Amino acid sequence: MEPDLTVVGAGLSGLTAAIEAAERGRRVTVTEAHSRPGGRARSLPAPFLANAGPHAIYVDGPWWAWLERRGLTPPVAQAPPLAGLVRAGGRLGPWPADLRATIAALPAAAPAEEPYRAWLLRHVDARTAEAIIGVCFVFTFDHDPGRLSAAFVHQRLHRASAGGVRYVVGGWSTLVDLLAGRAAELGARIRTGTRLAALPEGPTVLATSLASARRLTGDSSLTWPGTRVVTVDVGLRAEGGPDWFRVLDLDDRIYAARYSLADATLAPPGQELVQIAAACAPHERKTDVEARVRRLLDLSWPGWHAAVRWHRSAVRLGCTGAVDLPGTTWHDRPAVGRGGTLAVATDQSAAPGLLAEVGIAAARLAVQRLDETVGHLAGDAAG
């Protein structure tokens, strides 16, 4: 049976689009290039269930409510009650007592036209401004959040400061399995190991990276600034480990968390899984970023080298959400509706949200827009 809708990509956005469309009565086929669904939300198999890429579900985000309405919320864990460490000004220690108060005292809104650093320097001294910019790496993944639109960064700082995130038990594949299962229950076909060389015929949602959407369509306007991030995942012997859950390096833009302390299923007994994201400037070498990560681990986990049981690292290009430069907002990003029966739902699409919320919002908007387009076409044909 020919599908009413083809969704290209079975990541979180693609599976969301498939569920939305199937709920509206569409016959849906999802094509996925990899051997299993999930996109960068896939988790490795045991013994270390490291996620393929960075993700977060923010407590106050709209996607959690969408999952709740469908009974699709995965089991979640709380962060353990351990102190976090911060490296600022070359020194590693507890979170600066006055930094939270300083952030809270900033004006509620910032202009889109101005770089965040320039705006901050009108309110705080240079040292404090750089510390705040360092904090903003966690939810932008940009090597220099101070260069981005002040409105873009500041709004996300408030969100990240207010709610926190949920840790999915069993890794992100737990959630992927729930979404894929619901899509299948609703009749959607998920075809893995299927890499397309051209656009499918008929209504299509490209729930891929923006670069993949550009290659499939040949549309050079499908472009938007992104980030380069080096991810480093390490499995270590737990015995003799330090007394922290997360470390944030404000100087070098690095975030490290011992996720197995929140969810013990992510690592074998007696071992831990540490996942690290580090900023990578446009022309910076991966080896140089890895050297910065090692220096942070030397400071925060003395003797960690001897405890390593497994590790991997990778450069992630343009897969950590959209970033808006001064003078732009999400409205200026590539439109979801591309005319006719094509829609594009990526993390850089013209949709609101924080990190992965953008692609998910774009997916839902894509299904809505295609429904409206097909409805108009059907009405014209009947007339």
C-alpha cells in the first residue's frame, strides 16, 4: 500500500511526526538510513549505554506534556545529591555563590540585534560576563555563546536555570523504543537500513539534519549556523572516584557528568559512565579539544587514567540544535513548509524551542502544514 506520507529519518523528530500523522489517519512510512531508529538519540548496547549524541528533556518543555498525553513518558531518574564543580579563572571549586544571584538579577529580556557579550558588559564586569557566557555553553553547545544573539542566549539561560532536565533511565534508546512502538501500533511502517538518494514521491517530511535535507532537495537555502562539539565518553572503575556528579568548565566550555550515578543501568556493576561535551571552535583540531578534556579530568578526577575501562570520542557537526546570530530569531531559520507537499523538520528549522525541542516542534508543524496543503489540493480537485 502506497503511503499517504513518507517521513525521512527515524530520530526523535521523525518518530514524533510519524505518530502525529498516524493519529490523523495517515498511512505513514518512515525510512531510516541506520540499522535501527533513534538518530543521535540511539544508545550503545551494553556494557556502557552511552548516548550517540547530546540531548536533554527540560522539565518545563512542551514535548514532555506531549509525551504525557500519550502515555509515552519514559522512566526517569533524578540527579544525585552530590555537589557540582566549576572551573572558572583557572581554578576548580564549588559553584560561585554569587553567580546565580547575578544571573537572576539581570534584566528579563535581551535584544535580538546585539551580541550577548556586548549586552552583558552593560550590566556586569568582564570577568562575570565571561563566566555567564561559559555557563551558556551547556544549552547552546557553541564555542562562544557571547557571539550569538543576546535574546537567543538569554532566554535559554532563564529556561535552563529555572527547571533542570530529566535523565532517561536506560539511555535515550528507552524513549526511542517507546516512540517507535507507538508509531507501529498506529500502523506506521519503519524501514531501517534505507538510505534515500532522492526525494520520495508524494507528501514528505524530511526529519533529518539540515545538511541531509539540503543534499536531498538541492535547495541551497536550507542552511543555518550550527556548532562543532567533541563528545568524549569514558567508562571507568568506580572505586576511588571523586565526590561530584557534574563538572562545568567555564573557561574551556566543557561539561562532564557521571550519568551512571543517576542511572546505574548505564554501566556494569562497579563501573561508571562519564559523558563529556566540549566546545570545538571552527578550525580547532579534535586532538586539541581532547587535550583540554584530559586536563579537566586530571584536575577533577586524580588518577582517572588508571581507572579507564572503555572510551570513545567523536566530532559532532551541526547536530546540537540551532544557534541564532545577532539580528536573527527562529523566525528567520529555514521554513518548515517548502511548498507543495514537502516539509523540513530539523533542529535548525523555523520553530521555537530549546535544543531538540526545535526539531520536534518543526515535526508537529510539518504534519499540520501538509494536512492543510493536501486538504486544499483535495478540495481543488473536487471543485
